[in-house]
Amino acid sequence: MPTPELSPVALDFVRRGVVFDAHVDAIGRAVDLGCDLGLRGTSGHFDLVRAAEGGVGVWVNVLWVDPEQHLDRSFDRAVRMLRAVHELEAQHPDRFRLVGNAGQLDVARRAGLIGGIPSIEGGHAIECDLGKLEWLFEHGLRGMTLVWNNHLPWIRSCQDGAGANVPPGIDEFGRAVVQLMNVCGMLVDVSHASERAFYDVVSASSAPVLASHSGCKALHDHPRNLTNDQLRTLAKHGGVCGIVFHPGFLDAEARAEEARVRETAEYKNRAGANDAERFVSSQDVMRRQARPMALKRLIDHIVHAVEIAGVAHVALGSDFDGIERGPEGLEDASRYGVLLEALLQRGFTPSEVEQMAGLNLRRVFADATAIGTFAFVRTRESIAAPSLDTVSGEAGQPALSE
């Protein structure tokens, strides 16, 4: 659909790059499809060109390790994806810079660069080894969504099916993970966690906690969404909830519509030689076949989160390229301005919109990373061939895959 005309205030937001997106999965397209995210893409949701057009100043570079494909070598996969983020910086130093704390972020923004913050999605990537988490931090990792939809021995996800060996929330190792992240200076992310795990993590963390890409359970009773009490608890401890763009998390009818499309012959027979290509095809099919979800529904979730948690504790977490589609009007990263304009039209002040668009996340990132002392290891060689003996403290570990 054509981009609606933006007001001078929204255009100024876009020009200044005020958007800080807490959750973007685009780096997977670089790793699996060879996409250069420095160029305008013809598929997917996010690249540096479209992000700049949409007013993005910072994005969290999500390293999602698919447990169905990579569980037995999940650390290797995370390292490969982290390497790809460094390579994106090396290929496009005039557009993109990795940042490890708020000071580095501000320097990058003053230079007109889009900032990148690498973050793992799913704690299975550290393979129950704090040494591997430390190594990843030393090489640029600055956040981790502690659990994805697969339960771990030390943390329960929001999904059903946990066995007797999975704690209701987090166990002692889980607390050690959170505490190490605090000491290093990393964003602790509770999206995908069970309710008990959510509260256990908030209690264990000495820094504000992030829910990077979630909705409001009061508006749609989906397991990935947060209750009103969870939203209040995040706010009480200084944290932020990034409202996700995924229609299936935001609206029951949209979720049912997506389920309908997945049963069609076109969706089931979508093209692609591998899972990454088929996911891109699924995005195309879903955009064509599914009835759009009105942008208003996303705004409703933002409004509700503000009413419960306060405007200082609400942000944006699109999940672009981890989802098949966005709401109507938010088809890709070039269109964040449409969302900012809709928030202004809903009655938020320019100051409130700028808070939610980016300043709240900058505050939490600053608080989380304030005590971190390590600098990035920026050479590709250091990422390509670490010694796992020094990472794990144990001999006989597998070598990193290329």
C-alpha cells in the first residue's frame, strides 16, 4: 500500500533516526541466503537502506539459533551469526557500526551511522557453559533472550511441554547466567520466558530487564504476551517492553487468518531449496493471501502497555524477518514513520513518541552496559577461529563450523 503522508513531526523523527528496534532477525538472511544487508533487499523486511528510510538509528542484531537444525552445534551457529554481524560492519563502515555501550552508541549516531547491538535469541546457544557466554560477550554480544520456545535445563519457556527436568522458572545455573550478564554489561531479555521464569529473572537481575518483542495478554491471550502484572513489574524495576509487530501475537482473528493461509496449497507448496528460502517464500505468500491486520491493533497494544506500565517503559520490538508479516502499513523497515505518525494521531505527544521510539531502550541499554569493561574484538580472524579449550575450559570440544 502507498505510504501515507507524514506530518512534519514524524518526518523529523525519520530524518533524525530516532527508532531503536529491540528485535530484528535480519542477520539470518545474510548467513543463510548470502544477502548483503547493506543493499536494498527485494525480499524480507529489513536492510540498512530501508532501515535508514524508516528512521532507524539502532537495531538489535538477533542471533537466532534454530534448535531443530542446530541444537547439537548451537554455539557454533551463534558464532557464525555473530561473525556475519561483524562482516556487515566491515563491508559498510560508512553506514553501520557495532556498539557496546551507550557512549559508543552516541558516537555512532553523531557520525550518522546506524548502531548495531548483537543479541542471542535462545540460551541454548551457550550450551550450558558460562565460559561460552563470556567469550561471546568479549566478541561483541551485548544481550540474550534467555530462552526461546524450547525449554532448557535451567529455564522454562512460555510454551507447554516441559518435562520434569525443567524448572518452573530458573534454577541456580539460570541465576548464574543472569548475574554474569549483569557483571559483563548485557541486556537480559525475558521474551519467550514462562511467567515464573519472568519473575525469577527480574528478581535475580541487578539491572533493568527487557522484554524485547512481546504484546499485551489483556488484549490477546497468547502465551508470548505479558500480563498486566508482568508489565507493572517490568516498570517497577526500570525495564522496558518492546511491543512486537507480529499480527498473530496481537490479535486472535489475525492469528486464525494466518492459520488459514498455512493450510492453503500455495503455502504448503511454497518454493525454496532449504528452510531459509522457504521462509522468505512464506512471507510472500502470507502477504498476498492473508487479510491485513489494521495498524490500529498494534497501536492498541502500545496504548494498553502505556496505561499499565507508563510511557517510560514501552518501546518497539518488531521481530522483522522473524515473522511472516507485519500489520497493514508496516510491511518493512522503511515504514516505521507510519507507526510514529499513527502514535501522534492517537494523541501521544512528540516527546512521548520519541521516548517509545527509542529513548526508553537507550536508557535500559545504558543501564545494562554501564559496568561492562570489555571492548569489541573487531578482527574477523578472532571470530573465525577461537580456541574452545579456552572458551569452555575443557578439552575435546568440536571446532567451529565455517
